[in-house]
Amino acid sequence: MKLTAAREVLLRPLQAVIGVVERRQTMPILANVLIVAKDGQVSITATDLEVELVASADVEVSVDGEVTVPGRKLLDICKALPESADITISLSGEKLTVKSGRSRFVLTTLPATEFPAVEDINAGQRLSLPQSVLLRLFERTHFSMAQQDVRYYLNGLLLETNKNHLRAVATDGHRLALCQAELESGNLPEQQVIVPRKGVIELQRLLAGEGNLTLELGDNHIRIQLPGIRFTSKLIDGRFPEYDRVIPADASNVLSADRNEFRGALQRAAILSNEKYRGIRLVIRDSGVVIQAHNPEQEEAEEELEVTYSGADIEVGFNVNYLLDALSALETDTIDLALVDGNSSCLLREPDADDCLYVVMPMRL
């Protein structure tokens, strides 16, 4: 194998895939990236057995071939070389030589045949959509995913296709985030898949605001094709909770507030909340809302806020971080907070819109 390319041309695919290369590996091959040089192109593949990334670039290929080399070492070498430098990579026996100007590096390799690659995912459905649509769905829901929960199906994000909608849902059992987008390609079959946490984080890094992508859903994998990059992830094998049952249907007590003012008041009150449980109390009346917080050191905070409210007097406690996350994800100047009573979940949403909903469970204070 032998190829020549400009430093920047090689850096792009390397930087695109390196996020899935774990620093500590149980299998040495997983610290490596697979390099395939063929037909004037180089493709670089990285995997951690859960997520696989393949990125390609046009290069000058003198001799076709494939091999695996330590991914982070190769990336560090390319980054350390001068800008616009030409790099020649050649394989001789079991050693890979990287040359640029007067610099020369020799890396150990492992056979390409040992590299675990995902080929066909048996896609049940395939759809094309703008990258910005999927990025918006992830950005407005990902923070509600659980972290290392024993209910493993919560450690990921639900993607659901239904007729002409693509919906993302995440929950950790204490809160829920839902966002959906209407797609031009109607009559999609109903399908639910759970994308693991690491896959969601990698996709957020890769997705841009421009251009389209192709999304393929298989029985065990999700695959997304971006310009020059192919993302494949295993799916979490489990049944996601029936999230519709968590969304309050009869929350008739609706509070409307300026989003930034409400968020600022919560942030100030949170300074003196219990550092472990992060609880704050909302005392909601016709005249407005009072936000209260206290901690084991007997310190207290109180914020009064003018809001628009017509409903029963309600006192309810919430984890302030969950409210702040939802307020940060909402985009309008004004938000609605809907409640049933002081013992039920609250529903946060944008006025006159139901494409993004946030549910926060109450807590006892």
C-alpha cells in the first residue's frame, strides 16, 4: 500500500472518526484505525464495537492495500506536521512508514482481516432528510437520556418513525424530552429504535446545519450517510417505556412567563438549593410565582416573578436542573408551564406549538 496526500486532506477523515477510538482498550485492534487505499481514495474506519465511523477522502494512490495502525498516534503525527505539508504513507511488511519532508515515522500495524467491520445492516427502511432536522431533534432531547442506568434502554434516545413524522424521545425516569419533525416523505412505516448514548453524542458532533443525509434503520443497527462520512451504530435491544402515558393530558393550570426572566430567577434561586437534590419550590398564584430554595445550612433564597396565570393556587417542588435544561432547549421568548396540581408532573412547551414537549416529575421538599 502506498498513498500521498496533503496534510489537511488526511486530517479531515482522521479527525472525523477518532472520537470512537477508546484510549483504553481490552482488544488492541480497537485502538487502531483501518486504512483502505483503493481507486484514488482512502477510507479510514474506527470502531468500539458499538459505533463505527468510516470517513473517506480523495488521495493519490500508487499501490492499493489495507492495514490497521494506532489511530491516535497517526492523528498526532499528522497534526504535528507543518500546514500544507505533503504526506506519503507506505506499507512494508508489518510496518507503516509516514514521510513528510525530512520527517519519518514508522508505526506498528495489525492485519486488516482482524478488524471488526459492519458491512450490511439489512435496512428495513431508508429515508433522506436535511442534517439540520436530525441535529435539532438530538439537541432538543439528548440531555434527558439516562447515564449508566440499570434500565439499559433508558441509556439512549428513542427514534420513532410514524407516517410523516420522525420523533426523538429521551427520558431518565425523572423527566422526559420529546421533539418531532414533519418529513416530506409521507407514509413511513411505524418503527422504534433506541440509539445508544455514545452514538447520539458522536452524531451531534458530525451533523452540520447544511446538506442532506440518508438514514437507514435495520433490526440491530442504524446507519447514517453524510458527505464523506458513514456512521453505523448498534441499537439498544430493549423496549422503550410508553412515553405517551407520562405526558399530562389534562394540565389545565397554565403559567406563561418570559423564558429568559424565568430561567434567570431559577438560576439565582438554585445557588442556595440543596447541592445534592437541587430542589426548588414554585408557589404559583394569580399575582405571580414565588421561587423558593433552601439548604441544610439553613440558608434561603426567594425570587418573585411576574407571570400570566389563571388557575388554582399551586405549590410544587422540582429539581431545578431539569427545569433549566428544558428552558434552555426551548427557543421562544415566552414559554408555557402547564400543571394539573401540586403532586403531578409539569409540562413545558412553546405557546401554540406541540412539536417539542418537556415533562418534569415533581419532588417532595
